[in-house]
Amino acid sequence: MTAQIIDGKRIAAELRARTADEVARVKRDHGLMPGLAVVLVGNDPASEVYVRSKHTQTQAAGMASFEHKLPADVSQAALLELVGKLNADPAVHGILVQLPLPKGLNTEAVIAAIDPAKDVDGLHPNNAGRLAGGLRALSPCTPLGCIILTKSVHTSLEGLNAIVIGRSNLVGRPLVQLLLNENATVTIAHSRSRDLPGLCRQADLVYAAVGKAEMVRGDWIKPGATVIDVGITRIPTAEGKTRLVGDVAFDDAMQVAGAVTPVPGGVGQMTVACLLVNTLRAACAIKGLPAPAV
Ligand code: GUN
């Protein structure tokens, strides 16, 4: 028996379509045009690809997209000034500063300068703290996407054993909080964890978010488990080309797991779709409207 492949591409497309419907509704009924501002500093090629994709998909959902490109040697003060302008701009409901920032810039200070109501990345300490406290918050997009993909397999996560491998602010930590909100039992594993394979084998839900190519092996996985692979690494092939792989040895996992996300075509597709949802939610909250139905 081989595992079910969780089709992130299809699930993300459906989420984008539902978001576009809700955007059309708030425009029609409330005259609200949600707007997302994305700030890219420097010219990291991977970041440029992400930012272009965010721009295209924001517009395709019927929202306004504002792109701000700054040189890698921009001063901290100039970057903070731009964030301040976006905070004050009524056409902007979501602000995303693409990470990582070039060396010399203080990421923590930049994130702290974003209005928490417009923090569609969910990285501001207000939002991270609210999420940890079980309060309503804008939550990071990749973990939100992981939960939606899991729910495409499990109607309820209550009582399931989940393991989150990786404890980054962008993925691991917020994912733990979202899983707790779903009443899962959560183990947080990381580079210093003892017997990672043994911990992993107890999990009904495995979230791999470490950025180490194919680290999670087939014999780490409990038969029938659901495996969500957040990793994406480009590795060389025997033919002198490159290919994208996740943090999970996909072919081996397919022989053991119940369901697995592919790389690409899994979690990656969900991140931008959830960013659109967060922008719509932020716009409704700022305008004092009820939360949208996505
Ligand atoms: N770089 C890679 N993923 C992300 C993300 O979700 N948000 C931001 N701001 N930067 C990223």
C-alpha cells in the first residue's frame, strides 16, 4: 500500500478561489479593497521569485498589491520610515517584509515596527504572544497552510500525537501553538533532541521543518501517519542537474505513511494562499467588519 499524496496545489487553488469570492463580496457590500504591501530588500533570487508570486496571486484574488523594492545597502532608518508610511496608509491592510533581510539590518526591530493589525506574517511579538496565549491573532502563513493540509486528511486533530521538528519563529513555534489550539498532543523536537527517530515513530502527525534534505527516513514514520513536509532544498542530481527535495525521504515515506505532502506541490503552494487569507482578514478587522468566511 502506498500513501495518499496530499495535493497542496489543488487545495491552495481552492483556497485562493474562495478568498477571491470573499474579496469580491467585501468590495461589493462594503466598498473595501483589501491591499497588501510587500517589501523586498536586496536581490536574493529566491526572495525575488517569492515576491513576484505574491504580487501575481494578490492581484489575481482581486486585491491591491503594492511592491516596494529597496537596495541591499538601505539604512535601517530608511526601512523603518517605509514601514511607518505603510502603517499609516489606509489603502494598505497587510504588510510583509520579505525575510531574510540583508546583513546589517535588524530584523527584530523591523518586525516590531509593523502595526500588529497589518502584520500578515504573524511575526510581531503581539501576534506571536496572542497566538501563544490562545487569543485571536494573525498567524504565520506556512503553519496555517500546514493545518489546512492536515485537515484535508483528518476532520479533527483532537488527541492525535503530533511532532514538530524545528523551532523557528516562522514555522515550528507558531505551528506548535496552532496544533495545541486544535487539541493535538504536541512534541517539539529540534537539533538537540535525543532519539529523534524514536520520538517521530510515536507521532500520528509529523511536521518536518528543519531545512535538511531528506532527513526524516521511512523507518522514522509510524505506519499510517500523516506527514507534512515544510522543507525545500535544491540538491544536485547524478545527471548534473538539480532537483527540489523536502525534509522527508519522500519515496520511503510513501511506503509507510498514510498521507504525505510532495515537494514541490505541497506546503509551498499553501503559504501564499494563506497570506491572501490573512490580508483579507486584516482588512475586515481594520474596517470593523465581521471575519470573512475563509
Ligand atoms: N521568507 C520565506 N518565507 C517567508 C514568509 O513566510 N514570510 C516572510 N516575510 N519571509 C519569508
